[in-house]
Amino acid sequence: MRNKNLELLNLDNKQIVTLLSLNMSARLVSSLNLRPSTRTKLQKAGFQTVKDLQETTPIELSKEIGISNNEALNILQQIKKNKIRSISASEALQQERKLCPISTSCEAMDQMLGGRGVPIGKITEFCGAPGMGKTQLGMQLCVNVQIPQNLSGPEGEAIFIDTEGSFIAQRAAEIARATITNLSESSVTECDPSMNFEVVMSKIYVSKVHNCDELIALIKVLDEFLQEHPRVKLVVIDSIAFHFRQQFDDMALRTRLLNGLAQDLNKFAQSYELAVVLFNQMTTKFIISGRYNLKDQAALVPALGESWGHQCTNRIVLYWRNEIRCAQLVKSPSLQETTVHYQINSNGVRDYQADSLNGKRRWEELYDI
């Protein structure tokens, strides 16, 4: 046994994974987490090990042992989950360095997020009250994700999932035109021909959902859409909280559904090397004072509860301070908590300028986003 362990230590990472996969394929069907009647049906049909099931489709399995298609699918999914996949930390680091973040068009916010913008392969959440410019930030990211690689952009496409009916195509068009003009003026070389207005607008896929059931169904079929559109590098949901705050009395069920959504989105972010950006609303949390202190306090906190706050890699809270928009990074596994200023003008999201007019502008009141 000792010699075998020493031999195993001399193997490289891929060889170890191969050996573990072989052991997993030799696993007995009787050890799977299945109902006794289902295990009996599998064994009577001649399926003794996991390897016997690997080349079978759900439809073939359901017909052969007399179970539903869904039950057959669950069996095969359980087998796939048992396959061990791993890469070395060095390979993971190299992969992360190859990914190009998405600029927010606000240099201060980009620096706060690690230097270049919203990271690829992770879930980033922006929380804020109405009027902070969340939807416009989402539109800006949908345009900026298309910046060509020779201009330090991801050169991808975007999906904008609109749950509130707040996506206004006219405003997205204004941001797109302003961004294209800015790139043309600031670029030393000639701007990529793909960065023209019609092309940019055609690469933003907008999907409107009207309740939480439609949102969950859309996320479940998103895998197929991403396979058909491999250039998608950004998925925006504006907002994640809207339907879940209104249609649920069972908080435990809501938490389970949200956790399932987060797991799917995290899988897409890593598997397809894209950024997931979620916009969240704010809610009032009452802080109960002590027994003899009658002055209870209230504070604005991100909606959906504390458990949801653990689902995102980075969380940024947007708020007003002295009529200046502020963005505060409040949660990140690798970045320092920081607060920066930003502004929303007719061109989109930009760095805060001290000489600019504070407060809401007339065009902001017109769009009210």
C-alpha cells in the first residue's frame, strides 16, 4: 500500500484525475443515491456499474427499465457529477490573467474593481436605490464588452435580462454612440469597423421577463443560448430582486430558488468565461435598540437577505453623498474596501468631475433610471 501511494505521488495532475475517473466508473450502481426500486430495475436490466450507464441517453434508459424521462435524466446527471475535474493553481492563475475585464467607463470604478473593470468569470452585484444609475451602468457595460481586443476590450456580446421593464433602447443608443465617438477620438490607431452603431446595438440581446417563473425558466435554457452564441461575455440581470420581493410568502422557498439561480449563473460565468452582473435593490432594515433605548434606528441594506449576500463574488453599493454619486466596494475576496465617486451624464457612466452640476439633470428625470 505504501509503495502504491509513493507511485501515485510521482504522477502528474492529469494522470491522477484519470485514475480517479477510472475508479469512479467502476463504482457499483447499488451505491448511487437512488430509490431501492430504481436500483433493482437497473440491476435486472444488466447495469451493474457506473461505466455501464455512461453511453446511455435518458430516453433509452427510461424505455429500457420503465421509468420516466426525468428520473432517467436525474440518474445520468448524478453520474456526471461524480466525475472529478481539477486544474493546478498555476493553470488557474494563467487562465485568470488571460481574461479581459469589462470597463465601466469610469476609471475610478475600474480601479476599485481591480484595475480594469468588472472581472470575467465571476458574479458582480451592484446594489442601490432608484436613481443611482444602475440600469444605465448595465447598458454601458453591454456596450463596453464589445470594445475590440486591440483597444484592451473583451470584444464580445451581451445579454440584458430586463425584469423591471427599465431597458430603454433610445438611452442605450445614446450611450453606444457616445462610446463609439469616445473610442474614435482617443484611439491612436483606426477604430475597429465592428465598433459602429448598428453592429453594437445588434450584439445586445434583450430579454424581458414578467415574473420569477419566467426568470428561472430563462436561466435554465441560457446554457443552450450561450452554446449558440459563444461570443457572449456578459450577462446582465436588472434587477435580480424585483420579482422575488413581491411574489413570495414562503421565505425558505425563495432562498432555495435564489441559491439555485446563483449556482447556475456561477457555472455559466466559469464555464463560458463571461461576467455576470446583477443589479439589486435596497430595503429598509430596522435596528432594534436596547431595552431602555426607545429610539430604534433604520438603515438601507441590499435586498434579498443576508444569505443572498454570500452568492456574489463582488458587491458594490451605490449611494448619494452630498449630491455626489458614490460607489463602495463592500465585499470582495481579493480587493480592499474602497469608495469612489462617479457620475451619469448624457454620454453614460463617467468619472466624477468636481465642476459638473450635482444632483439629477433634466434628461435623467426624463428617463428616470
